[in-house]
Amino acid sequence: MEDMNWREHIHSDPEILLGKPVVKGTRLSVEFILGLFASGWTEQQVLENYPTLTRKSLQAVFAFAADCMKEESLYAISGQ
């Protein structure tokens, strides 16, 4: 499986959304897009509602999130 180069699609600029990682050319943050999927949106719904996004940019969002998780050293997940 070839790794997605998310850096081609995701960037951070202090002038846009206080530096949150966003899809290049948009003001849509990685956090916002992941939230749509977490709320049950489908890929088709996201692409139809946000036409500046592409399948590649959505793939980059997930690749970015996966890389962020790899770099985490502490996972504070507990079942309660």
C-alpha cells in the first residue's frame, strides 16, 4: 500500500483559522472534515456540499490524521 503524501493537500497558515491544518485552497479544517464523517456524513455528501474538496483531499485528511496518531506517545482512552 502506497502512503498518501498528505502534504500536497494539507497545510497550516497562521492567517487561516488560527493555524489549524486545512485543505489547501479552502478554509475547511481537518478537524471539521473529520467531524462530518464522525457525524455520519458519506464521502458523496461531503463532496456534494463542499465542491472545493476532492477524493484525494479527503484521503489526505485521513492520511494526516493517521500520521498524527502515529506520533502520539500517550493515549488516554478509558472505558467508563
